[in-house]
Amino acid sequence: MDFYQSAGTLVLGSRLKRLGEKFLAEVSKVYATQQIDFDPSWFPIFYLLDKNKRMSLREISDTITVSHSAVSQLTTALIRKGLLEVQRDESDGRKKLMLLTEEGEKLVENSKPIWEAIQQSMLEITEETDLLNELTSLEKSLQEKTLSERVLEKI
């Protein structure tokens, strides 16, 4: 029996992380076979900017629930690659807005068929289980009371 299955809920976080890493590795293979230089970790930012055109770092970080500093580091790397650019907000000069460069927009357009195929494939996988509903329930439960709060109550 697989270690993770035998350890049960004790290693749930590790198991979810392992599964997430496996998904990302598989998606990376798809991009590589299609000769598209795209790191799956970029997806949330590219997806949001494709839909919204311009967003501040704070808006991105709040939307994808990742720290402001993590979003800042990633967007800085994407700016260096020439895929994103920064504009000052006309109504608030202190606010920086991220947007796709022409090269970033081309990358998104080239990636969209892959995104669609991933969506279809993941739907196939998740329709075989109730995974999305279960994950939503887990996320809601952890928003109501964190894991650390639950553990500390029991110690």
C-alpha cells in the first residue's frame, strides 16, 4: 500500500501538495511538447490579465489569495522576460498596474488551446469523483477554523 494512503489524514497536506506538483509537472510536459515557453505557475496572472487587461499587484494577490510579495516577485520576473509591463494608474499615481506586453499577449493566445484541453481533461478526471465539491467543502471548513486552531485545541 502507498505510504500516503496508509498514513491517511495525517499526511493530507503532503498528499495534496504531491498531487498538485504532479499536475504541474504533467502540464509542463504539455507546454514543452508544444514548444511553448510557459511555466504553469504563471497561469493565474496571465489568466487574470487576459480577462481584466490591467490589475494592481494587490488586486492580483487578493484574487488568487497569494501574498503580495509572492505576486511582486513573480511579476518582476515576468517583466524581466518582457511578458508584462507596468503602468501607473491615472487616478492614483502611487498605484502600479500590471498588463501583458505584446509578447505576453501572443503567449496567452498560443497557450489558450492548451488551457482548453487542460480544462476538458480535468473535467473528465473530476467528473469521475466529487473532488471539486470536496475541495470546496475543505476550503470552507478551513476558513471557518484553521487547522492550527483545531490542532491546538486538542493538545
